[in-house]
Amino acid sequence: MRNPFILKLYDVIGDDSIVKVEIANWNGLAVKFARNQLSKIAEIKKTGVYILIGDCLTGTKIYVGEGDPIKDRIMSHNVNKSFWEYAIIFVSKDDTTLNKTHIQYLEHRLIHLAQKTKKCDLDNGNTPTMPTIDEFNKQESEDFLSNIIKILEKLDVWLFYDNSNISKQNILQNNGSALTINQKGIIANGEIIGTKIVVKKDSQVVTNVVPSCPNVIVALRQKLQSNGTILDKNGILTFESDYLFNSLSQSACVILGMSANGKSCWK
């Protein structure tokens, strides 16, 4: 069980386009903002790490970066990267908690987590090398990273969260329940977490898609097979590990190989 924490969330404008998040007794600050609000975000003048997030054919695309300060990098991305719809930046309140080594370490770790969880398309062309860092600064960085993951969870961003760490407690706290698809000769099991669903390991998937299956679902199925999330076991496509989908319908479409209403299919 994780230690409890107090989180403060502020909707700055009132329309969810700029949200600031703090954790009690933590010197960090997170700011989530829509792309069209970039000019209003004073915190980009600080040292920190950032995540650009947008939709793509196979789900979600992200870019992870660091800047000292963030401003020059993210202003460049506003010109050169068209995919992102919103960003989340993580900085320190007093400008002393994070230095260049810290943010390089955090960038490396976040990219590694995104590669490990396989929940998004990563726009980073290269994986940055781990900076030289002593044990004290490494632990400080890991503590900061732990709070980043907590905040991302509360912002409903699960892209860096290992499915194996989504405990029953997480699911119950998000009003979750166990559901099953039993159609077309396959059985799949899932558990609700927030607005998303975790399809459980060993859930089955239909082998062939129907001709009318949306291209985005075909592409996502191919991606999950190519990265080893779905494997052929004795002629039956099966989830090799738990996998978090953005919605009931997205998961049902992938499992059944056709357009599907998740609320009708999951029972």
C-alpha cells in the first residue's frame, strides 16, 4: 500500500485549460495546460521536465523533454511539433530543488518508463543516456519522480504507469469493477480504473478483424502484437500482460476486431 498524500489541484481559469497541482510538503509544482494557453504559463521560465501529449492513429503520442529553462525547448516544439494538444511541466517552486543533472535523470527515467509500459507512441527519436549522478542526487530525483507519477495518475495520465503496479486498491479507489467479454468464441477479463479499463493477462482476442474494422483499431492491434503485448499461443491470440486501454469501447474493438460499443460488450 502506498503512503497517503495530500494533493492540491487548482483550475486556474475555470475551464480545465490550465491546471496547477501541488503535493503537501513537496517543493515541486506541476502545470497542465492546453497548447493554446502556452503564452500564459510563467513556469516555463523555470528549470524542469515536460511532457507533450496528443492523439495519434494508435492512441496517444508523447514527447518527453527537459530544459534549463523549459521555455526555449517548448517554444521550439510549438513550432516544430504539430501533434501535441496539451503539455504537463514539472518544476520546483523555489528554483533550487532541480538542477541540470536532476532533469536529465528525470527525462531519462520517464522515457524509459514510457518504453517499458508500451502505452503510447514515443516521439523522442533517441533515448538520452543516464547522466553521471551520485547516490544522494539520484535518490532526490527518484523522490521527485515518485511525485510526478502520483500527479499524472490524478490527472488521468497512466502512460508511465506499469500495469503490474495497478493494484486492486487503485481500481477500487476509482469505483472499479470486474467485467468480462464472452463473444465470438473468446473470453476477455477487465477491471475498470477511472474512465479506463485494464484488460487482464491471458484475456483472449479474436484472430481476424472484419473488413469494416476501423483503421485505427487495426493499427493498434498490429502495434500490440508487434511489441509483444498480444501473442499467438497455440493459435489463440492472448494478452501476455495486463494492458490499460483509454476506454471500454477501444478495448472491445481491439478484442473483437470490429467496431463495438464497450458498454454493451463488457458485462
